[in-house]
Amino acid sequence: MGRLVQDDGWRLPDELWWRMEPLLPERPAHPLGCHNPRVPDRAAMDAIFFVLRTGSQWQALKATGICSPSSAYRRFREWTEAGVFEAFWREGLLAYDGLVGIDWSWMSADGAMTKAPLGGEKSGPNPTDRSKLGTKRSLLTDGRGLPLGLAVAGANVIDFKLLEQTLEAVVVPRPEPTPAHPQHLCLDKGYDYDGPRQLGYDYRLTTHIRRRGEDRTATPAHPHQPRRWMIERAHSWLNRYRRILVRWEKRADTYEAMLHFVCAITVWEFVCLLK
């Protein structure tokens, strides 16, 4: 297996940058034909990665010397509007599918709540945190725990109400299940309602939902198959990036772009380790 090249731990690894650079939009022309020298794209991306990894404020970039806060945030907004981070995630999944194949056979989905002190779009009162503002992210993973789809809503939205949106948000085409290659979806007790079962039927998925009140030690129908620990591990991978551990973005699109970036990095790191 190949080794992922690291810089200093706080900048985007070289191999990931080589994969991402072709996805960046062309440099916009200045309307007056003159402008101060544009900050290199690599420096701006390193600054965005630094904010994502550390959870620091944009203004804290002044002390790093990587890039000015205004240039980094302006480039981040520019690339968010161009869909760069979601495209990077999609390209990673396609590369992963080409190497070993996405494991569609055993998928898992679950939500995770994070604090959102500044509120903003798609935030709401967290029922488990004294109604403080929070955000819920709903994640779908394949059988190896790599992220396939993501949806965001207020913390007061029940998990199962985000399931259809999460399934629709899968960034690569999902193959049709067949009798020879069925697709399973593992869910916890929070999805023990008629709605998720109907969705499973509509999407031709075999749902495995632990019922409320069921003994936790009950033996699963397929004890040797991946279970829900895959989705729990995926959420823990995402939480290594402190900018999404606590949400500071008021805009939903910029917060989702951060999430897309983390999902992309997670997939590409796995791809690089396969080589």
C-alpha cells in the first residue's frame, strides 16, 4: 500500500491537493484589468484546511502566515458556490469504487448532533442540551464505513425524518439492487417507525431496525456482517475536524461545504492507503 504524504499535519497533504486542484474553477478576471497579486490556490486551500482541522476562527490565520483571513474566506465562498468540495467527495468515491468497489450491500445511517452557538440556517433547539441551539447531520455510509450521503437540519429534527433526504443526497449513482446482490440498511431504534420501513421498500432496501424495547444482547440475523458500528466510527472520523465538531457557520451552504470537505478527505485517505 502507498503512504499518504503529509506536510506538517495542518496543511492539506500533497496527494490530496494533486487530486483536488483540477476541480478548481478558473481564476476570475478583474473587471478593471488590474489587481493585487492573487493568493496562490494552494495557500488558500491550506488555510481552509487549517481552519477545518483546528476549528480556529478565520481571523486566527493572521498568526499562521499561511494566507490572509479575507483571502481564505473569499476563496472558500468562491469554491463553495462552484461545488468544489462536493465534487472532490464525488471523485473520491468514484476512485474508491474503481479500486475495490463501494460496498452497497450493507449500508448504515444515523444522525449526530453538534452545538451551533451562533445559530443560523438549519439550526434549532437541541432537546438533549437544554434547548441550546444545535445542528444535526445525518450520514449514510457503505459497508466499510465511508460516507456516501449527508443531510443537515436543526437539532430538533428527529433522525428518521432526515432519512429520505440522506438517501437522496448520495453523491454517486447507487446501483439497482438485485436478488443476487441485495442492499441492506442498518438503523438504530430511533428509526423504529413505519416511515423508514416504507422508505426501505420504496428504495428496494432490506432494512434492519432494532426495535424499541428489544434486548440489546439479541443475536442479529447476520452476525458476521457489518453492523451499526460502521456509522458510529464514521461520525468519530468526522469529529476529528474541530470546525464541524462545533458549528460556527451561520450559513447552511458553508457549513455543508465543510462537511463535504471532511467526507472527501476521509474517502481520499482510504483510497491513498489502498494504492
